[in-house]
Amino acid sequence: MPSILAVDDSASMRQMVTFTLKGAGFEVAEAKDGQEALALAQQKKYDLVLSDVNMPNMNGIELVKALRQLADYKFVPVLMLTTESTGDMKTQGKQAGATGWIVKPFNPDQLLNTIRRVLG
Amino acid sequence: MSVDLSQFHQVFFEESLEGLDIMEAQLLQLQAGSTDMEAVNTIFRAAHSIKGGAGTFGFADVAQFTHLVETLLDEIRAGQRPVTEHAIELFLQSVDVLRALLLALQQGERPDLSTAEQLKQELQKVLDSSAVPETASTDVVPAAAQSSAQGWLIEFRPDVDLLRTGNEPFRMVREICELVGQEAVTVEVDSSALVDIQTLDPTSCYLSWQIRIDCAIELSNLQEVFEWVEDECDIRYQALSQAHATRDVPELEAQPEAPVPAVEPEPLAVKEEVPAAAKRPVDASIRVSIDKVDSLINMVGELVITQSMLSQLGQDFDLSSLARLQQGLMQLEQNTRELQENVMKIRMLPISFAFSRFPRLVRDVGGQLGKQVQLKLMGEDTELDKTVMEKIGDPLVHLVRNSLDHGLETPEIRRQSGKSEVGHLTLNAYHQGGNIVIEISDDGAGLNEEKILRKAVERGLVSVPEALTPEEIHQLIFLPGFSTADTVSDISGRGVGMDVVKRNIQELNGSIEVQSEQGVGSTFTIRLPLTLAILDGQLVRVGNEKYVIPLVSIVESIQLEPRNMNHIAGSQPVMPLRDEYIPIVCMKDVFSLTKNTDLSDAMLVIVDGERGKVGLVVNELLGQQQVVIKSLEQNYERVPGISGATILGDGTVALIIDVTGLHKHSNERAA
């Protein structure tokens, strides 16, 4: 089953995402900010990265940029979790190398649909 | 698959309330006109997380409200508007509103939205006050074209960089096939841009596609497929008319109403209903660091080792192993003590939990009174028991309000008396012995002795005002029914006086005193035990019974001289102590003890009660020791004059004296 790295500074969002994905059979690793996520990504190649944008230490945009520098992560789909109010974040995320985005608030079914779309 | 989101609610509430604390702390440091974008960012991030979570977990009211706050913050963050005093004020109020909303929701109640609505309008007003960026108009195919479209021709020319964002063109084709069915899709690849194999960069995309869909489908569904790559490609949608479609794809005629796979109904993202669970009690919980738990487990491990050693020793015990038994018992004692200390530590929280509300309070109250106040918090890491912390909150608030209202002067008066315009208020906490000491000091006017004395005489609280030293005058403010406020303000004139503060602190087995110098300032010092579970006590004997008197309330102990006692009819006996008369409580009478209660060799323990000193007559002073407090109410019933009981080393029970209650009780008996 594909492995997913879920990054969010909010514990409740992280729990929800992990619970949903694990329930659908994915293997999930959690990180609470970009720094932690990058450290995990350097150790292992995940099949997909799901990241919040607004986070302390290293935000989602910086994380994508850093991931794209890693040989293993050149083509790995990276989805940003954004809110509609931060429209320019989508552009920024894309410029940084993000694959796409999921707009908050989303429910577990929407999350799974999107991820299945990407992973095929 | 459906996931029960309510299981994440508790975590959401906790993190959101923490987020609000962060917002509040940062807002209080933020100055109007500030360009400290890091602070604004932190505030924004907290609001953003709350909004995201609230939306996801179905708290629409919270999400909508936070959205406005977030939008305003975003504009400030983007430099579109300055940080104004008004904005800070609005944000602080928003924090209050959100906190109330979240707390209500956490309790499973329907929150009161009236204040939130008002504040929403205020926020909206601010947001409307600047040029609103016009919504970008998008190229939309005229509705008429859409409705008549029987198919689509999509020209999809990705930029060379498309692959580098992890987007796979095949995914889009696959998704379209899923939407309309594979038989309705024709794909043509245009490889004309493909370069020579030597110069080809495998990470670049040189291909483009023409996708023909012979099936009626809403344009928006197709646009959604390409949503993520819109900006990285050249994409054109061309509607195929009926004529087009029939001419080019005759087989479609056979099934003119090609089944459009039902697009999954959009699940309701935001539930309007508060999750059905009725009001449910929230278990009080504390967060304990893993380190503390680990050290506990470690200690229990040691205890188990000691226990097994001792039980082995007991199995075939003879006198030769006496030394080992003693050693084992010593080890057991040490283990027990360490375990006790560590378990107590779990309940300990840094006092910053109690202090954290003061920056806000000082700002609000100071502003209301037109006073400039600088608050300094010291010793915020000092730890104390959670229960003590909860109970000391209100008295602290009262003391701080009191300092702001009566202590610190207005800027004009401060200037006139040669002080800086900004008043200083300091909260300091530190450990001293087994106690925590909290000091609230200000550099204000100090206590007005004349005024206090006048009032005390007026109220009949003192009879010989001349005899009082300044220190004694200061203590008068703690007497019941004393208030010096010229006018009853809504700051400190809440009908709660210093006497209530003192009583609250005494209920915690603590004490409060005040030092003050006119024109220089006042310092209130609170001493509290670190925990309510254990008490430093003085063991005394009355007749054949043992009692425990809280050490913190004992002033001194002296030899009783029965001939100095003055008996006044219908009242308690009194005795001169230096230059004052103190009431005497004979404990054997109060507790109706008759045996072995000869007073010729008795001791007098002077304790600090609610209304000043009281002398307790006991037969003998025994040792001082820490005792574990057991509740009488839970195990028996409330007894006047007794605050609890404890079990002594020899297994007997000793009652713990409630000094204030005992005095009152003996008064009632005498009357």
C-alpha cells in the first residue's frame, strides 16, 4: 500500500488525516512542521506528501522547495492543504513545486477521493 | 467510508484554546504601528489553524467568525493596512469571543452568538473600510454554449516544467475517462515539440495532447480535472455542438443520452448542527511531561525490587539477617518518599498558568482607569499544585485589580509627586521552604493609614486607634466589612473585600500580609503550601487526644499562666499578650474532653485567625511533621472547627484544626 507523509502543525488535523488514511489502508507518517517532515523525507521515500501551508519553523511552501531538491522527491506528488482565503498561496505553492491542493475545510471522503485520484 | 469526526473534537478544542492563548499573548505585546511581522504571523497562524479545524470538524460559527479575523490579519500581514490600536482591541475581543464559543462547544452547549454577531459586524466594518480587491473575472464559456455542448475538444499544452511539480498528464486523461467513460474519449498526442534524444531532458515535458470528449458534461467538471495545472499549461476548451458531435461520431446517435457517470454529491463540508451529544461533563485533565511519568515508572521499579527483597527476607528470617532487614526498610522508606515527591510533582504546574491572564487584565483595567501600567511577571516557572492554582486565581485577580484601582495613581498625580508617569506592577513567585510565595507589588501611593484608621473607627473595628503601629493599621484592611474605596467602582468595588481574599487564602492553609509605605508603594505577600494533600503540622496533645495545628497559622507558643486569664461573662476569656488582649480558646472545652485536662502546666499556641490572633490552650506540644490530609466530609461529615483528619505513624487518627472555624465555633458556644 502506498505510504503518505502527513504534515500539519495542528494535532487535531493530523489525527484526522492519519486516521482517515490509515483506515483506507495507507501507511502514514506524521510531522508537525516542515523541518520534521524534511527530516523524515530524507530517510525514506514516501509515495505522496500532504502538507499544511501555515506552519512554524518551516512552512509548507519552504518544505516543497526543499523536497524538490531531493533526488527522491523530484516527481513525488505533494499536495498542499490550503484555505480559500489564501488564494495566492496556491500560486506560491505551485511555483515552489507543489502538485496540487486540497481546500480546507475538507471531509475525510474528499481527502481520500483526491488522494486516490493522484495515486491512481 | 465515513469517519466519526467527533473523536478529534477534544484535541481540536485543546489546541484551539492554546492557540487563543498564544494569540492573546502576542496581541498584548503588539503596539499600534508595529512592523513586527513575525508577531502578526504567529497570530495569523493561530487564527488560521482554528479556522481550518473548525471548518473541518463542523463548527461553522467558529469558522465563520475566525474567517473575518483571519482576513483582517492577512491584510495586515500583507502590509495592506497598518496595525492600529482599534484593530488590536478588536482582535483581543475576538479572542474572548472565540474562547467563549469554544468552551461552550466543548461542554456540548449551544453557544451564545450575540456578542460574536456584534463583533463580526465591527470586523466587517473595518474590512469594508478599504478598497476591496475586485474578484478576478475568469474566462467562462457562455452558459448558452455550455448547455448546448454535446462534447468537448480540449487542447492541453503543458509547460515543460509540468512534471517537476509531480503532476502526471496521464492522470488527467485517466480522470476524464473516469468521468465520462473510456469509450467517449479520444486522445491524440502531439509530439512535434519533442527534441533530439541527445538534448532531451527527461524531467521536462515536450508533449501536448488533444482530448476529444463525445459526451455531454459540465465544463466545470473538466476544469476541475485540470485545476492544479491551470497555470502551468496552455489549455483551451472548445464546445462541440450537436451537429459536430453527430457528424463526427455517428455511433453516438445510438445512445444520444450517453450516461454521464453521476458525479458524487458534494458531501456537506460544514455541519450546521452542533454534534448531537448532549451536555457532557469534561474530565479534568492535566498534561504531564513524559519525563515525569518515566521517572515515576522508574521509581515504582525500584519499589518492586525492594519489596521482593523484603519478602524474600521474610520467608526464612532469622536474627542474622536483621541488618539486611533494617537496610531494606531504610531503602523502602527512601523509595516511598521519592515516590511521594514525584507523584506530587505530577499535579504541579508552573504558575504562569495563573499569571497568564494578567497582561490582558492589566491592559484592560489600566486603560479603563486612564492609568499607564507596566506589568512585570517574575518566577513564572515556579510550580504549585493544580488545585491550589485554581483556587488562588480569584484572590490574585482581586489583589491586582486592587493595586490598579487604589494603589497606582493616574499619570498626572504620579508626575506631580515626581514619579515616572508609568506605574509599575510586579507579580513575583518563588519557593521558600515548603511554601510558594507570591508577591504583588506596586510603586503606587501606598496604603493611606489615616484614612484606614478613620474608617476602622467609624465601623467600630478599633477602639484605641492611638495604640496601633503602622503595620497593625495596614492589617486592618483584611478585617471583614472594611472597604476604603471612595466610590464603588466596577474595578474593585464588587462587594468583595480584602477579608474575602484573606479567607480564601486561609482556606488553602495559606497566609497573606501587606507591607506598605505611603507614597512609595505596597507589597502583598501570599504564602501558600505547595499542595493541598499534605500539610506541615504541629502535633499537640489535649487531654488524651492528639490534634494537628497547621504550622503556617502558628505565630508563637508560650507557657500559659492561668492567673492572667480574664473571664468576662457571656464571652470568651481573654489574656493580655504584650500590649493587646487576645481571646483564648480552651480546646478541651470546645471538644468536650474531660479526662486528664489539668491546665496548670498547659501551653498556649498563638495562631493567626481571621480576626486576628487567637490563643489555643493545649496540654503539650508534640513534634512537627508533615501529615497527609484526609477529608472528613467524604468519610464522615463536616465538623465545625475541624478541617480534616490524618493518620499518624502509630496508626491513630488525629484531627486537623481549622483555626478560623474553631474560634467561631467556640464563640458560639460561649454566647
